[in-house]
Amino acid sequence: MKNLLYISLFLPLLSAAQTYPKQVRGEVYKAYASKPSQDLRTTTLEVKKTMYGLRFKDVAIPTLYKNAVASYFKKRLKSKKSSSTYRLKIENRQGFIWVEGIKILSIDTP
């Protein structure tokens, strides 16, 4: 009986944590800031470069950002030996997508 009381008290906390996620699947940027000084236009993406191409941790990311990351790899990381996981810093500044501080794509491009 005592265990049921603890479960009934703990269950609403779990449901509230799932209701308000920081970043939903398929979204590139966070929905809200965890700190008052946090910039919501900056995020990181995990990408695994394999012999067969790029694999994203979140497959539901919009194709605009996938194309930006692919063009970043074509411009900067041309080595065929580098098959590993990368955490890339993605920014949305001045109407462009910046990957690791390099201007890649305009957001208005289809």
C-alpha cells in the first residue's frame, strides 16, 4: 500500500517531464532556453560520417540543414579516412546557416 502511494506521487513528475521537452524530434533548435543568457539560434547536431554517406542521429531533421551539413563536409572535410562521429555547431545568423563558424547556405534557398 505504501508503494502505491509513492508511485502515485512520482507518476505526475514523469508525465510533466515528457510533456515539456527541450528539443522535439525533427526540430533543429530548442523550443525554450534552459538559461536566461542562452542563444536559441545556436545548437549542435550529431553526424556520423561513414563510407556510405552521412548518418544523422535525428533522422527527422529538415533537408535544408542536412544539405548544409553535407556541403560543409564537401568543403572542409574531404578526407576519406575520417569515418567517425562529429558534433557540429549549427547557427542561424543574418539569414544564413553557419556550420562551425563557416557561412554555408541561405535560409531562403529552396
